[in-house]
Amino acid sequence: MASSSRIPHLLEPYIELPSESSLVLLTSVLGASSNWLVLRHLYSYLRGVSGEDRDTGVVLVSFLRDGAFWRDGAAKMGLDLDALSRAGRVVFVDGLTGLVTGDAPPVPANPARKERFLRSTKLPDIKKELEAAVADLRTTRKVLVVDQLDALLAITDETTTSITIQNLLLSLRSLVHSTLATLSADTPLVGAQATTLEREHASLVLSTAHAADAVLALRMLDTGTARDVSGVVRLTGPAVDGGEPAEFLYHVAADGGVRVFERGS
């Protein structure tokens, strides 16, 4: 098996900074979260060794996890998001605290930290806040990372549909170098489609997957659970190794370390 590292060797080609205007999609299911994979993309974008990579900034907007979650996860990898925020290389947009819990502070708790809170469930207001977050970055190359974009279907008003969210994402993509988005792809959401929410969700996932240059899909083992295997990551898309799909097993340890390996190794 591959040794545990910040970015497992087998995933390095798929996690490096993507080409200009590209869209990378991560899909997850219950029991196979994409958190660890998002963190490794962030590490790759922000801890690059070349001068160009050091001039890369990230807007991270998350609709299901707050800033403390991402700061803690990044810290375990040696990535100080607060320091990067002060340097103008990271802006976190909290789409959970304000929209779901209603506990967003009236002013930033830490003025030195570039952190924004979404407070309106109207897409035009969300778009305006995210555009401002992109403008906050003090880097030449800007990357947008949107965690659980599909949550907007459940937490915004009835005018929000798959089409309006796709239009929002397309507009934001025009402002940045590249975009990474995560979506849930559980079978009840994309298979049954018995309700309007399920139909809109399935449409969003499928449309985004077709538009993506690369799709990294996480799922549980087909045979169930295993002590040393957390799940499977399948990589597809025109930007994936000449268009040839790849599939690996992975294991997320309690300390946040990740091993990625081929079947039978």
C-alpha cells in the first residue's frame, strides 16, 4: 500500500492545479465524504513549490461545514488557513452559519481573517457576496472551491432550481482561474427522483458532471465495509490521464492521514 502523506502519490496527477477555465467535480455518498479530498486539493493549490503556485489564492465556500472545521482539517496537514487569509491568499465564505443556523455574527469576529458569511437565501445576494470574496483575494491566479453546492436546493427559496444554480456557477467561473465543486450523489437523491427536490438535485449532479473536465467520485466498497479500506475513488473525464478512467481504494485514518492504493496491493 502507498504510504500515508499529505497528497498520496497515486492522486498527485489529479489534484494539481487544473488548467485555466476548468471545472473539477467531486461527488460523495453517505459514508464516503469528500472532505479529505477537498483538503488535499487546497493543499496542492496553496503549497505549490513554484512561483506561479505561490501566487494562487482560493475562495472556499462551504454550505455544510463552518470555518473551524476547515481550519482544523488544514492544520493537520500543516496548512495554516488563518495565516494564508491574512496574506490575502484564502477567503472563507460561511454558507452554513448564516443560512442554516442563523448565528452569523453582525461583524467579523476576527477582522484580520478574510471570512464572509452568507445571510440571504436569494441567489442574486449569494452571487454578490461570492463575487466580493473573489475580489478580496490578493493573488493573480484565483481558484473557487464550492463545498456541497447542492445544499442550495434545500436551503434557499423556491425560485432556486438546477438551472439557476448552474447559471450561478457559470457566472462565478468566469471570474476565476478554475473551479472545484462537491456534490452528493447518493442513490436516493439521483436515482429515485420522486420529489421536486430529488429531480432538481439529479439534474444538477448530472449536468455538472457532463460539464466537468474531471470527476472524482467517492463511494463505499461494493462488498460493504473493511477495516483498512474507507472507500473507492473513481476518476473520469477528458482531463483525466488522456480520458482513461482510473480507480483506487483509499483509507482515511483517525488522525486525518490518507492512504491511496490499487486493488490487490
